Amino acid sequence: MNIPVEFFFILSSLLFGIGVLGFVTRRNLIAMLISIELVLNSVDLNFAVFNRILYPGQMEGMFFTLFSIGVSAAETAVALAIIINVYRNYHSDQVNSIENMKF
């Protein structure tokens, strides 16, 4: 049983929309990071689906997806390190606490 491709695009659109909405509405740095990860996961899903549609016998889209997941993992590690340092200095994980760093 094959799942229609349109369902994957709907899922990807929902992930992207939820990620953007979460990033815009949240003030917690961790929640914003999770929202960015949702957006990146929707991009990964699109890479895989477009590879399946356009080039069913090749693996370029899958390699792009794996590369994107690796970059997302590195980005998450750096972002978590920054968030931990902000929390240690300001004892808060809210975006408003970073405004003290402005000159």
C-alpha cells in the first residue's frame, strides 16, 4: 500500500507552519529552538519526497536529507551551548534576558 505524495506535502506544510508559528509566538529560547527544528524537519521531508518523485532510482535527495540532519544536529548543539551560557549569566531562558547584552 502506497501513501499518496500529497499527504507528505500536507504533513510538511503543517510542520513548517507549526514551526514558524511557534518561533514567532514563543519567548522561551528552548521552545524557539524546537520550532526551528520543526522547520528543518519539514525541509528534510521535502528533500526526500522530491527525490522520490523526480528521481526514484537515485539517492541525491536522501544524501541532502542526511547532510541537512547533520547540520541541524550541529546547529542544535551550538544553540544549546549558547542557551546554557545565557541561563548561567542571567538565570533565565527568556528572550528578554538577552536584551541586556545590547550596547
